[in-house]
Amino acid sequence: MSRTRPPAAAARLSVDNQPPLGVSLSLGSGGYAGVTDLQATIAATGARTMFLDGDLVAAPGVRAWVSFASQADVRLAAGDGPKSVTLQVRDGAGNQAGAACSVVLDRVAPTNLRLSILEGALTGAQPIHVRASADGAAQVLLEGDVLHDTPTFQWIAVPADPLVLTVTAGDGPKAVLATFRDAAGNTAGPVTAATKLDTTDPACTPTIAAPTGQPAAKTGDLVTVGGAGEAGAAVSAARLAYVGTWETAQVLPAGTVLIDATGALSGAFPLSGPADGTSVVLEVLLSARGRTSPAASSRSTPCPWTTRPRPACPSPSAPTGTRRRRAFHATIAANGASRMFLDGDIQDAPGVRAWVFFATGADVTLSGTDGPKSLTLQVRDATGNVANDLRLRGAGPRAAHQTRASPSWSGR
């Protein structure tokens, strides 16, 4: 009987020529690193071993074939600047694939930190404009006495233009802080910029004065300005206003009223607008901290500042029979007059051809020989308003035995 023998066992061999797929290597963040010790992130499908090389400090797992891992701790070579790292991976068949990456080692923090509030040390409104910059910085973190809104309390790109921030409510000191960060994550700061929030209106207490010795002013008089306002403020407008109606009596050109660094007001201008017999005040509007002083609290007192009409002066008169006497007493009347000036065909004497206190009468002596004579009178009030010349006319003295009607005296 014949027997059948089983076939001999066959030898098998797998062929694999495909290298690992999807090989990648990354270091740091965004191509920058602020420290030398990093964690490499590695990916490769089908890899069993790996080999790291490049600008790395020698260590276990560097420049040696080790078991594949998706992460590896490495240390960059000393010295800031670009660094290159290479990766080789190998599968069980010995097929290899590679990847490389570069990173910039930067351990220098941003320098020349700059932060400013454009409104300065004093502001009258909560929105402020802030400029922030630093050499080498990519981002900035703004915080402090500001509201939580889009530009604050988070890392944002360093802005090229000023940012608008809103300071917290309540008058008083306010501070803004800025911390800067570069692309490698190095930080510097914070730096601080300070301001003071003052939402009150600028103070202004102007004064005006008539010429020395006058209780009031008249058209053409040079009126002087004084008083005080808020230091650092600017004059935005100035005018004379009628008391009560507060309508404009005279607009003062820009530059008429000045304010210095301490807040002192000054200036002078000729009176030209107010009507006779009215009272006016000086109104000066100041601007500071983005605010303007209200008109009602920016007015001078009207007391020293009243224009008055010219004195009303009826005809002076001489007594009947003056034509027969060289010396006589002239009767004078004028409403509102404080001084008077007598002149004409009269002899020099105290009170003649000189400004003297107004009186309702004056003793005068005619000058020269017989014939027509004239007497001139001027009066003025305390403001300096002068009434038109008033002339007293009549025949000169004659011999006592002559008879003639009394002369006619009239004011003109």
C-alpha cells in the first residue's frame, strides 16, 4: 500500500518599500522661542524609531536612534538667533523619511517702553486717547483705571494709532498700565501713564475797570481787564453783555482778553458798543480739559461799569441890567455835571479857564471896553462826557446915564 507524504512548509517574506508618512516637526510658537528648553512635537505614521539632530545640545534621544515618540524634550544650542532642527524617522523595514524646522531663539524682552495719555495730566471727559509702543514688541496688555472693553485687559497687537479708552467714573487721579510682549513671549513692563479726571467746568471770574478816577466809562474809553481763571485754560470767547437781558453789547476780538499760565486774566479795549445809560458786564468763556465755562458763571460784576448820558445843560443866564455892570453873578444849571469850565470875555480869576467842581452860580467880571461880550461854559460828568459849548451873549457895560433895554442872553 502506497503512502502520500505532505508538502514541505513554504517560507514567507513581506516586502515593504513605503516610508513613514505624514512626517512633521515643530518647535516653539510662531517660529520664535524665548527659552532654550523646548518640547518638540513630532508626527509620523508607521514610524518605529527616530533621530533628532541640528542646533541642539547633546542629550539622550538626540543624535541617536530611539523609539519613536510624539513629543521630545530638547535644548537649543546657546546664543540667540535662528536655530535649525532635523528629524529622521524609520519604520520596521528600515524605510526612512525626514522633516526639519527652524526657530528663532530670542531671550531679549522689548525695550524703550512708551505709554502716554494725549489729553495730558488733566482731562475733563472719561474717553481718553492712549498711545503705546515699545521696540521689539508685538503685543500690549492695557489695564488700570479703565473700563473692561475691547482694547483693555487682553493681549492685542501693538497699535499704530492711539487707542480710545474709557477711564472709570469719579473725578480724581487715573492711571493706565501697559505691559509689552514680543513674538517669543518675552514680556516687559508694566509702565504707567497718569492723568486726573475733572468734570467740573473751568472757573472764570473776570473784572473790568473804567479809566482811573471814573466811576463809569464812556464811548472811546480804554477799559482794562483783570480777574482770574483756571490755570492752563484758554480764552475761547469774550464779549460785553447788557445786564438783565445778557444780549451782546460789544464782541471783543480774539486776543483781546489774555490768560497766562497761572490763570491771571489781562487785556484792554476801547469801549464802542454799549448804549448810553446801560450797565454791562464782561463775559469771558474759558476752555480747558475739553470743557467750556458756562456764560452765567463767567461774568464780571456790573457795578463799576455803567455808561451814562452826556450832561443836559440849559442856557446859563445873567441878571437883568448886566449890560450896565462889569461884574455880575451868572446862574448855571446842568443835570449830571460834576465839573465846569468858564471862558470867554471875562477876567482871569479862580474858577475861570480851569476845570472846577460844578456850581449853580459863579461870580465873573467882564473884560475889555464897552461892546458885545460872550461867556462860554462847558460841563462834564464823572465819566468824562462833555456837553456842547454853551455861550452867553450880551452887550458890554455902558455908562450909567445911558438907557437901553436889557441884553438878550441865550444858551447855545
